[in-house]
Amino acid sequence: MSKTKPLFPLVTVDIALFTIDGGELKVLLTKRSNVPFKGCWSLPGGVLDPAVDDNLLAAANRVMLTKLGLTLPHMEEISSASGATRDPRGWSISMTYLALLPMDQIHAIAGKKVDEIEWANIRERRRKLAFDHSGLLDQALEQLRRKVLANVLPLHMLPQKFTLTQLQRTIETITGMPLEKSAFRRRLKDQHASDLEAVPGEYERGVQRPAQLWRATKDYRFH
Amino acid sequence: MSKTKPLFPLVTVDIALFTIDGGELKVLLTKRSNVPFKGCWSLPGGVLDPAVDDNLLAAANRVMLTKLGLTLPHMEEISSASGATRDPRGWSISMTYLALLPMDQIHAIAGKKVDEIEWANIRERRRKLAFDHSGLLDQALEQLRRKVLANVLPLHMLPQKFTLTQLQRTIETITGMPLEKSAFRRRLKDQHASDLEAVPGEYERGVQRPAQLWRATKDYRFH
DNA sequence: TCAATAGTGTCTCTTAGACAATATTGA
DNA sequence: TCAATATTGTCTAAGAGACACTATTGA
């Protein structure tokens, strides 16, 4: 470690990383290998290292890369949690981040897998997490749903090339609300012309009419 | 001061406090009386004191109370700013808060007025602020406008009792967009029945038909 | 031909904007 | 009565949901 001075207050970053797997919304959890809360499940996270982190967002990206080998297409600050009692080690600040992983990279986790990991189904979330992570996860999930309901496209959860039906299913899975196919596509044409582009001549085939493949335009952001 | 240990990283809170004055949106600025950026204008703020602050939100409220004598009806976390270079004193974290002051309390500022203060007109904002506060103010302002445009009522900027026209003018001032009186009132009736209540028998009088006075319902939150 | 899903068209209903009409006061 | 602003009503246009229709493939 490159830490030189002890941190006071203790500053950590915690990441709620979501993806879609088997038509279900999942979040990545890690089992803690150290005290406090050793053996408990928690959001993946780590301690700020001022010697190497340019800022807190960079710290979140570093943690996901070094601990899990992941470079994530979206990382967004959600909120802080702070106080003297939320971490037994003392007065602490945690910044929570919302991150998205493309569904075809769900098995890309490599890195120094010091911790046991699990993709937990959001709908079955009854497990109590370490620290105040249950609440942090709730906030990140709420923000994800709010944005998708507000018509922001979660393209970073899809493969590079995808069909419009895949996109529709992804949104339905996140929000829990069914979409009308016709109205959904009308909205894409009217309001997302600059977000999506058809991949010329590429189609997904099956026992049906081939489906046009689409991709996010360059520099698309989940904003 | 009750600080016992020096902070590392340095943790501060900065508050973008908005109100309406003379039909204009204003933000409270303070002139810094200490280094760094001595003599520069900045958002009011202060350093976290883990010995007395329950959390960062409490720190923001304490700073506004002790430095300016204000107890604010709304205080909301916006975002963090962090890094090694944004404050010459070293690696720092600042949490920005959005706060609202009722327009009839614009002169309520008392407290230990160690700093010179000014209500700066948002539309004339060309002044460069200390640290990265210009950007922080932009973010807070954007969030305020986003919420008001998304139909959240800024009741905390109005007096306890107000007319619907006052509310309409307030919203128009924040967003910069004119509202249709009829459609606006229809929206209030349809979507804000639980946010507003008429004050029975109380009217604002003038050279015109008296205007019903309204108040925010108990526990109304700007959310 | 049929099952299956892609993709499009159309009808209707709701909602929001535009604008007009009525209401009530002080001067 | 008039000026001024509060409050309400109505017409219309745009957008969204419901639903049906057509298109294209593999089996």
C-alpha cells in the first residue's frame, strides 16, 4: 500500500454494480474477509488512498479494477453516508457509487479475488448487509430506477450490439413495469435518435423475422 | 474549537443557499477572511468537526447556524468534490449542499458575522469564486432547476402563507420559463393536493379580487 | 404452412397549452 | 364604473397507451 498517513476521518468508496442475468436484475456482493463485519456480505468497496487516487470517483474505479479486474462503462456518485457510529473503526465517510456492467460480461470478474463474490438477485434481497450497505444499495437502486423511468437508456448494461427487444426487456426488468412495444419504439425514434444507431446489415436471427442490431452511439452516457 | 486530531483528508461542507428577492433568484456568498483565497468570494462553508457533527449534513446545518444564525427549512446533499489539488492545503473532500431560505427571511442573517456577505443575483453571475465553488454552485443550481422543472414545489422559498400567484412567480424565476396560469393551477389541484392547503378565511388583499392564502402541509418536503 | 417474434399503423384517451370568460375588490 | 388581478372554463393539439396488422424467418 502506498498510504503514508492514517486517514481521519476514514474515507471509503462502496460500489453498487448492477447487471442483468437471466432476465433478473442483479447486484454484485462480496463477502468480507477482514474485520469489521468479517464474513458478512457487503457492497464491494475499499479505502481511499490519497497517494494514488485523483479523487473519489477514481478511487471507486481503482477499487473495482484492482479487486475485481473490472473496468466499468458507467460509474456515478450517488450519495454519502457519514458519522461516528456507522463504522466501528471511528468517524467515517463512505461515498456510494452506482455502476453498470454489460450483461455479456457477467463472468468477466478476475483480479485478485481475495473475496468471495455473488451476483445477488435484487428481487430476493432479504439479506442484511454489513455496515449500512443495505440502505446504500437501496439508494443506488432507487436512482437506477428513477433514471430509467425518466427515459434514460441503460445501454451500458447491454452488449455492444443488441436488439430493441433486448433493450425493452432490460428496461422492464429494471423498472418492474411492462412496456408497450409500439409506444416504446416510437419513443426511441422520437427522443433517442442521437443515442442509438442501427448496425448496417447486422441482424439477430432465430425462428422469426431477423431483428436489426443496434449499438449506442460513440460517447453515449447514462445521463 | 473542539477538534482533537487534524483531518486527513481535509473535509469541508459548502452550502449553496438560494432565495428569491425582488423577483430574482439569489445565492448567498461570503467573502473569505482567511487563507487560502483570502478576500475571495465563495459559497459559505466550513470544516467538518467530527467531535460535534453527527454526519456531514449536520455539519452543513451547524455551519449555517453558527456562522450566519440561520436554521434552514431545506438542506440537501448535491455532490462531492475531491482531490489533491482543489485546495492548496492538501487532499480534500468537499460536500456541496443545496439549501433554501424563505423569501421573507432574507434579512434574518445574524450570527457571528465574521465574513462579509452578499446575496448575488444568479443572472449576473460572472464572478469567479474561490476554490472550485463556481462549478459547485452550477451543480446546485442545476439540481434546483431540475427539481422545479420536474414539478417539485419550492415551498421552502415562500413565506408561511402565500398566494398561488406568488408560487407561480417563484417557479418562473427559478426556471426562467413562463407558466400558463390555468394549466399551472390545474396541475396543483391534480398533483399537489396533499402538498398545499388553503388557509381558511385568509386572503391577500389589494386593488383586485382577494387572493386565497395557502400554506405547505405539515411535513412537506422539497423532494 | 405454421409458429414465433420483428416491426409498423391506427384509434382513442388523456393531458397540457392557449385563450377566453367570469369574479371581486379598492379607488 | 374602471383598473387590476384572482379564479375558472373551454377548445384544441400533441403525446401515450391499446391493439391490431403486416413482415420474415426456420422448421
